[in-house]
Amino acid sequence: MIPFQRAQDGPVAAPRTDVRLLDRVRVALRTLHYSARTEKAYVGWIRRFIIFHGKRHPETMGALEIGAFISSLATEAKVAASTQNQALAALLFLYQEVLRHELPWVGDLVHAKRSAHVPVVLTPAEVVTLLAGLTGPTALVGSLLYGAGLRLLEALRLRIKDIDFERREIIVRRGKGQKDRHTVLPGKLVDPLRGHLELVRARHGADVEEGCGFVELPRGPAP
């Protein structure tokens, strides 16, 4: 194991930092079944951490460098506490799961405290007004968020096979925590959803005739 090079020791000749390290991060995240959004966020934070310290390799850095980067997010970038904690989680994942370093100094790193705010909840009348201002697929997505309790990406990634019109049920695949769950399909959305699917089928048929008609699947190969 290569010992950490502390910040006060000055610049060092570091191992080359290139895409291979980030590929290792991606492989580790996918092996542990992290979501695609988490993968993108973690890789982004690790890249920013490396650039922040002059493209030094993480093998040559440790607690002081992580602390300096996390502090800069709060004092200079003015990020929210949740964002700051996500960046710290990404770096801890890098050192623990990818570089396989023991972290006796983890307890010295301070997690940002989230502010406690009273949630803003719309009244039924306000929800009706809001949804009435939406049109087309946007209105359908908004209604699914409210009526079926879907998260935004869950609604956008909804597939035909996951909608059961007979049972008035929706199956959410790989939701938060990579868990599947069932939720209700509101009766008011049955006809709008059927109409939308007919439009999609017609569009897909036209695309197939022109030699296209593919769709990107989660973790699937690029078309």
C-alpha cells in the first residue's frame, strides 16, 4: 500500500491520473449495484477532487486534502449540506472500495448538518391548478408524480410492461435503493396513458420503417 502524501509536504511526483482510475470507480459502483445517478455523481466529485488538487493522484493524498476540498465546497462554492455530504461520501467510497485504504482518520472528517425546514405542501386546489397548467406528456408525467407517488426519473423511465391496466397497478423497477415496488395507477390516468401509448406505438412504427426504432435500456449497450 502506498502511504499518503500529506498536503504540507508540498508537490510530489504522483502516479498518472487518467481515465483508468475512474473506470475502476465505475466498475466498483456497478458491482455494488449503485444507481446510474449515483455513479454519475460520484465520478463527477472524484474528478473535481483530483482537479482541485492540481491533478494529483488520490494515492498521494489523504485526510487533509479531502478536508480542504470539502471545506471549499461550503466556503467558496456555497453548496448545500446534502451536496457537501454527497461529495464526502464519493471520496470515502474511492478510498475504501476502490483504493482499498484503511481510513483511521474518517472520524476526524465533519459531516455537514442539514438545516431543518418545514416542508411546503400544496393544497388539493393548488395541485389541480398546477396540473391544469400542464399539457401533453408533461401533464401525464405530473399526474403520475402526484397520483401514483412516482419520483421524476421513475416516471420518465416507466415502461409499457410495468403498467397493469387491469389491476390498476404500476411496478417501479430499480427505484431508490435499487428496490422494486408496486404502486397504484389512478383511474383518471388510464385513458390518458392508453392514448399516449397509441401515439408512441405509431411513432415507433414510423421510426422502424426508416431504419431506426431503438431504445436505450438501463445498463444496456449503446444502440
